[in-house]
Amino acid sequence: MSADTETIDRFVAQEYKWGFVTDIEADTLPPGLDEDVVRHISAKKNEPEWLLDWRLKAFRHWQTMEEPHWPQVKYDPIDYQAVSYYSAPGAKDKDRPKSLDEVDPKLLETYEKLGVPLHERARLAGVAVDAVFDSVSVGTTHKEELAKHGVIFCSFSEAVQEYPELIKKYLGSVVPYTDNFFATLNSAVFSDGSFVYIPKGVRCPLELSTYFRINAAETGQFERTLIIADEGSHVSYLEGCTAPMRDENQLHAAVVELVALGDAEIKYSTVQNWYPGDEDGNGGIYNFVTKRGICKGARSKICWTQVETGSAITWKYPSVILRGDDSVGEFYSVALANLAQQADTGTKMIHLGKNTRSTVISKGISAGKGQNSYRGLVQMGKNATNARNYTQCDSLLIGSRCGAHTFPYIEVKNPTAQVEHEATTSKIGEDQIFYCNARGIETQDAVNMIVNGFCKEVFRELPMEFAMEAQALMDVSLEGSVG
Amino acid sequence: MLEIKNLKAGVEGREILKGIDLTINAGEVHAIMGPNGSGKSTLAQVLAGREAFEVAEGSVTYKGQDLLELAPEVRVREGLFLAFQYPVEIPGVNTTYFLRAAVNAVREHHGEAALNAVDFLKLMREKIELLQLDEALLKRSVNEGFSGGEKKRAEILQMALLDPTMAVLDETDSGLDIDALKVVAHGVNELKRADNAQLIITHYQRLLDYIVPDFVHVLSDGRIVKSGGKELALELEEKGYDWITNGELQTA
């Protein structure tokens, strides 16, 4: 077996292609966190008093909390006082650009390099993009076209100014500021993010997308996304993310809240490609994210699809609270842990209403020294008559130094509820690689073919424009993986 | 076409092949027979380039090139094909997709344009008809859940698609019922031409009822101890491998 192991264990060297730094003047707060920092961020954004109060309540609550250590991940203690909680491109005294035309060309260039051109002539057809750079949104495309349909898609800061009633009504309604350590921290210091409102009966004519970019060093990114789909509406939203290569770890603690009213449907897809760190575990993003949606009305539907290839540590459990009768929750996930990456990810499906249904398809890939854990909760409440869940949880191992773990939790309080759980673990064997070689197929192509075959149930859930991208990203993330 | 000289090879320091000499010319069908553990499969794996097997001595020349210097994927692109004794299952990878990737890898190696899905399907249908195979196999994942017979038929389909000049069939008959054996043999015979060659590795004589070799070699303890025409296979069947291994041959 030694020769087998050796062949596959040459599975490390990987090049991160988004690791460049944009040299741009920035208005950055010095590291450290206290009430003044919270006030400062709120003041920067001209926030109403109630929002500052909400932040301060969160901050005070956070000070009483302890960082969770139950995930299957290991890392050195985080010094929360060593992080800067706000960094915005542009000089301190300059006003924020009012339209994309006023945005610093360096920023536009950055997004162009990342494959997300923002200016009119090169924009992605059919996709509206909100571009978030460190702590602020630098611009949102296709706004006028969306406005024609009554769709609101803007930065969170703008929404606070323009649509305060919506923010006040829904902020923290799915993820309360007391929810968990990282969500509470986010509630205190969140700087920007995206806001979406789809009016009654409207099918959003474009894919909506937010591209998160961390640029500044020693800065955390704490964005907050809120999507509200009013009765009978439909929206598909995608987020992407990248960061420069640095030896230090950087903190990313985001919160996403989704609200689907009666008969509404929200499809939320993530292609997460934060810098993963190197093979010895130096650098990379700590991705501690709370994502939760509520199917508030009857027959509503929320579908999470995630492709997680980056980050040194991934800690996220996009969840659905199925409150409305006949509502549907879905979770499709591909999580890759290569190099020294650690992923502890999964979902929570909380069935409260009658005839609620949920599907969980999780594909974990472990390579290099990566550790991949699936952690999922299926809860059938006492009123969840005839609720159903199907969970399929597959792990694929590449090489012999990585690990896969599964932690399923099931709680059933209604005797008519049905829960199914299936799990498999397989390994890309040297024999499979050799078999492909013996048919003329190169080792790297063979690995890609096997991995893509393993992931295809999830990839086909992505919006078409991004399915190819996700596949290509997976190929790149496994580049140089097998000798 | 293929010239093996004094080939010594083994795995993890244990010598299995102890000096093989064998020359195969275009248009010839050779059979290698031998008891379990004689080194038959090791020979097949070494020819295909499996890394776990180390070559200690000797040379293998294929179409004028040093075969042992070529990567496994290059060997098959150059026309040396191994039909596996135990074809490997690859869950999630569609058989048609896999076969097209294989065919196009070979085509690109020879500077030919890759086949698109439509042209490939046409080619595949042709071969399926020729080999009298069941098309349903192609919709499934590579070898996944195939019966023993289905796997071996799929190997022959791959062989037909890649159109090798030197095909090595490693115990393709093992685990086959008589009907499957006939289908496989039919396929192999259909693919035989004056400009290609076949090396059939088998434990039993019965495959040779359907594929008639020009030469039969008997492998024992890592060496070819006897070579002859097709009648040698019958003699072996009658007398058993003991006839060779108990030492009578050396004096004969």
C-alpha cells in the first residue's frame, strides 16, 4: 500500500489565484473593540438611534459570551482586540461614491480581475451584482432595471437610510442578536452587506449576486445580508468571496437572514473561495458564519446551495425554520477541505408546520491534511404532523492524511414525522486513478472527473451561470493534487 | 511490435517476474497460461505501467520505444491497451462521459480533433453493434454495480473504442459464464487485424476454444518455461500445470 499512499499524497501544492492585494488608500479603524468602536461604526453610517441601541445591546451581550469550542476544528485563540473592525476604501474625508461612475478605478479593476466586472459595458448579463470591499459596498449594478419591477437590491447601509421600516421589522427576526457568539459579534459591528426585497408576486428578473472581497490586512469582515421575499415572489441570489494570501488568519463573521412569506421562494447559493491558507495551516480566513432562513408563510420554500472550497476554517450551518404549513427547506452542499483546511459545516432543518418537507444533500471532500465534518440537526416539532426529511451525507477521501466526520442530530417530537438518513464514505483509490490512466486519462483529469461526479447532485442546483464556475473552481482547488 | 527481454520485476522487494523473454509481432495472437501465482497478472500490470510494480532488470521495447519510460496514460495513447482482470468501479462518473474522455485523450495525442458528443455516440453505437453489447450499460456509472460479465464486456467495448495496436487481456475469461465468454471472444476476434496483436493471459484453456492463438507460452514461477503452438494449450488442459511445475519440462 505504500506506493498507493505515496501517489495520492502528492496531493498538496495548490495555487490560489485570487490572492493579490489592491493597493488603495483606506479609512481603517485601529485594532480593538469597545463600545466606542461600535458607536463609531454606527456614526460612520449615520444610523438611527434604534440601530445603535441594537448594536450596543448585542455588544454588551457578546461580552458575556464565550467562543464556542464544540466544532471539530482546532485553532489558536483569536485575539479579538487585535482585529480592526472597520476598513473602507477611500480617504477619510471623502464622500462615498454616489454611483458606479464615481468609484475608484482601482476598485473597478480589482473586481474585473476577479471576473466580476461592474461597469456597464462588461457587466454580467442577467446578473445584478453588489460588490462589497472590506467593510463597505462599493456599488450595485442593474439597480434601475430591478427598480422597474419594484425589486430593491442595495447595500445594507443604503437600506438603513432608504427603507428603515423594513430593516427595523426584519433585522434580527431570524437570527436574534443573542443567537451565538459570532452572530452576536456581527450584530455589534456589522459594517455592510446586501439587502433584497422582492415585492408580492414578483419573480425577480435577474440573478442577484454579492461579491465579497477582503483586501485590508488585520481586518475582519462582518457583513450582514437580509433578503425578504414577499408573498408569492421568487428570487435567486448568489454570493462569492475571495481574499488576498496572507500569513495571518483573518476573521470573517457574517450573518445572513432570509424571510420567505407565503408561497415565496428563495434560492440562496454560495461559492465560497476565501484564501484557504497554506499546507502547513499558515494564514487563511476563519469563516464563522450564521445563515438562517425562515419559511414564514404556507407553501414557501428556501433552498441553500453552497460550494465551500476556501477558508482555513469553515464553521457554518445554513438552516431553515419551516414554520409555514407545507413549506419546503433544501440544503445542497459541497465542502472541500484540502491542504490543512478544516470544515465543520452542515444544516439545521427545524420543522414546525404541518406537512413540511426538507432535503439535505451534503458532499464532503477531504484531501491533503484536510478535516471535514458534517454536522446536521433535523428537528420535528410536536405540531409538525406528516413532516418529512431526507438526508444524504457522502464523504470522499483523497489520500490517507485527511479525515471525514459525521455528526447527525435528530429530534422527533411528532409520531407522524418521517426522517431518513443515509451516509456513505468512499475514497479515491490508487486503483481508480490507475484505471483512468490506463484509459489514457491524466491523473489530474481523473481526480477532477471523480470529484465532479461525486458533486454533480449539488452542482446542478446552482444557477446555470455559476455551475460551470463552481466546477472549474473545484478543479483549480484540487490542482496539483495527485502525482 | 513488442519485445520483452530478460524482464525482472516485483512488488515491495519481492521478485515475481524472474526473467521474461517474449517477442510479439503484428498480426499475432499470443496466449500466456500458467498456474496461480506464476506472475501472469504482474506481467500485465508491468506492461500497463502500474507504479507499485518495480522493474529490476531487463527491457521492454514497444514500437521501437522504451516502454518502461512511458507514463501509463502515454502507453495506452500509443496503442498498448490492458483489459483489466478486475475492472475498477468509479461511482458518479457516467460511462459514456468516461469513454469519450478516454477516446479524446488518445485522439488528441495523435493530433486529431476531439470528438463531440454526437460523433462519439455514433462511433460508440457502431462498436456496440459489432460487439453485440447492451446499450443500457452506458447510462450507468463506470463499472458500478456491473456483474462480472458486464464488466468484462465493458472492457472489450473500451478496447474496441481505443483501437489498440497491442492489446493485453488479463484473465478476461475469469468469472464468465459460457455465453459471456462467447461474447467477449467474439469481440476480440472482431478486433483482430494484420496490423495489431493480442496477448491473452488466462488460467484456463477454455477461452482458447474461441480465440485461437498463434503461440502459447507457459509461465511458471516468473519464467516462461515452455512455448509452442495452440496444441500446447490442449496438452496443458489434459495434463494439468503439475506437468510443468514438477520439473519434467526442464529435462524434456
